[in-house]
Amino acid sequence: MGAGIYSYAPRHPTEGPSYAHPAPEGHLASPACDWAVFVNLAGRVGEVRRLPAAWHTPLGRGYMLLAAMSAAFGLSQFASLAVQTNYFADVLQFTGPQFGYMTAIREIPGFLLIFITALLYRLSQQRLTALALVTLGVGLGGFVLATGFWTIIPWVIVSSLGFHTVLQTQYSLGMSLAEEAKSGRVLGIMAGIVQAGALVGTAAILLVFLAWPNAYHAVYLVCGFVALLGAAAIVGFPHLLDGKPIAAQLPRQRIVFTRDYRYYYLLSLLDGARQQLFFSFGLWVLVSRFGFGVSAVSLVVIVSTVVAMLFSPWAGHMIDRHGERRTLSAINVAYIVALGGYALMNDVWLACLFYVIYAFISPFSAIGAATYLRKIAVPEDIPPSLAMGVTLLHGTALVVPVVAGMILNYVGYQVPFFIGCGFACIAALVTLRLDPVRQRSAARVAIDNAKRGMTVAKTGVEVEPT
């Protein structure tokens, strides 16, 4: 990286200072200014005419392209999931055990993601994302060719590979749009846009199937096409670092698995275990215990999606403002309350309330883990470390739901949720140990010290060492 001007940006007192990366010579606009302009433009309908001006800046173009990709990704993925169970049962004639087998098969690409991305480490993040969305689109389109359990497996694996790759790269791209202190807010906004796409897709599915109850093939073809549109959008995403344009993407490692990032790995593992338990058995409880039909389940899912869409940006802002330790500790306590309440409540309205509360707090975990990683890692370690996190998170899907399902044969439905409370308790203890400044890797400390030295040399102002 060439010489540039570094700025000191104080964060929460418990987390210490943040040193911005250098701005390329000749680039005068700050990320904070570009960010404010973009939010104001996007938030005011009367100023939509000014969006073309934002498009001509690398940062504004980056926001727009990532937002378009996120919306397309959310719509294609979640609209296809909305009809998947019925498609497997009504068209492909799945039996009960085959649903369980397919769940495990679908998670295999997520578990293998670290090795897949290692093979493609020379691709830029935007091209890798575009390739993943093409893979997702091809996989979803291939669903129409399946005639049974065995013929759907290749297309499930292909689409799952694309889906899990985007899960990792969207965070890396999002964090490149802003300085470290604003990472959570950006990731929260993009998560909200994904949920908005999911909401549009789910609502469209409900309307389509009211008119055409057997429109499965058309839905999968449209979802595949929308994924391809997302791929076309993200190809033009500019190379950015801390919201500033750079000539090319920084080189990255093939595989990163180091003790320096152990708390990030633990958070990913525990988050995956808890998440898999809830999403494997949450809706099942509403159906089996409270007798929910398709319409009632759809309504709960839509309400949960709206809540996640509206509050994801706020979740990211809270992480930026209060830090990962405080925010994630409180969120894990909230998980215990939500999961425990869901298991113990006999009232259907309270059960729905706890389901929605879980949906409200769930965006915090992934965003907080990603922003914590950014504060302790060097830039070239972040993409492969995010891939390792996705691998660990989805590795639990191959074990936890199966074991919990076996236990469920002998105990009440409440037990899997109590196990989830246990995972949340452990995660709460882990988050209390988070200290991004003290837990920076040696390479990150060296970079920060070099930046501080350059600041002193340029300004003559002594910056307090960390």
C-alpha cells in the first residue's frame, strides 16, 4: 500500500482506537461523507433523481451494486425455499426420512466451503460472488429436470454451493464499503436488503400459488434467472478498502486457521449449533403442537422476515456503537429467554411472539462475529477466515439436528430448545472474553503501529499507543 493520510477515529472506550487504512493519492472524498450522501439519497423519495450522481463515485456505485445483488440473492434463495418442501412432497414424492437426508446433503457444500474457496483464491471477491450466483441460478433451474430423490441431489448440491459461497463473500464485500467503525451498520443494511428480497419473493409465491397451485417449475426458473441478474450486478463492484478505491483487490491466503482468531471460530461454531436447533424444530413445534396450517406458518414467517428486515440495520448500528462484547453478551441472554420461552409456553400467541423475538435478534450474531474478525485480522486474512467460519457454522448442521432428532424420540419437544439455551450460555461466556484491541494478531498490530508512526511523521501529533 502506498503512503497516505491516516485518521484517528475513537470508538467505544472499552475497544480502543481504530486506525483507518491509507487513502489513495488524489482521492479526497471521505467514506463518512459518501456514506451519508448515499443514505440520504436512498432514504428520500424526492431525491431519487440524485442517485445517478452517487453512481459516478466508486463508493456510491459499490453500495448500489451490492444492494442490487443482495436483493436478488434474497429473492431467489428464499422464494425457492418457500416452495421446496411442497415440491419435494407433491412432485418428487419424498418420504419422511428423505427430507432428513436431503437436509444433511444440502449442508455438505457449506461444510466444504473452506476448501472450495481455497481452490478459487485467485478470483476477486466480486468475481467469486458472481460465479457463486451463477452456480445458484443453474442449480435452481436444474430443479425442473429432477424426477425423484436421486435426480434432485446434484441440483441441491450445486445450488447449495452457490448459496453458501455468497454467505461468506457478501460480508467481505460489505465491509470493504466502510471504515472499521461503521462495518456493522453497513452489514446490517445489506442484511435488511436481503430480507426485503426474501419478503418480496415469499409474498409473490403466495400470490402465484393462489392462482396457479402447480407453478413449481416456473418459480424455480424465475428464481434461477433472478440469481443470474444478481451475478451480472456484482461483477461491476469496485475494488475498495475502507470505502476508498484501490487499484486491485489485496492478495488473500488460501486457508487461514490460526489461534489468533479462535474466538471468532468459537462464535461461529456455537452460533451454528444454536441456529440449526431452532430452524430444524421451530416451525415443526408450531405445526405439531399448535396445529398451524400452511397459511398460519406463512404468516409467522412473513412477520419474522419483516422484523428482521426492519431491525437488521439497527442491529449493525448497535454493534458499532457499543462493541461486540457488550452487544453479543446481551443478545445471547436474549437467546436464552427466547428459546426457553418457546419451549415452556403453552399459549400459541406467546409461542409466536418468542419465534419473532428470535428472528429479531438473530442478525446480531453473524454481524458481530464478522466485525470482531475485521478488528483483529489483517485484510488478506478476512475472506478465508470468513469461509472457515461458514464451514464451522454449517458443520454443526451435519451433527446437531440429527442428534437432537434422535433425542426427541425419547424426550419432550422442549429438550432441543433447552440444548439451544446451553449453547447460548456458552456463547455468552465466550463473548465476555472478547477484547478486539488486545486480541489483534501480531500482523495486525504491526500494521497498526506502522500507521501510527506515519501519522506522527506527517502531523507531528503523538497518538497514544495501544
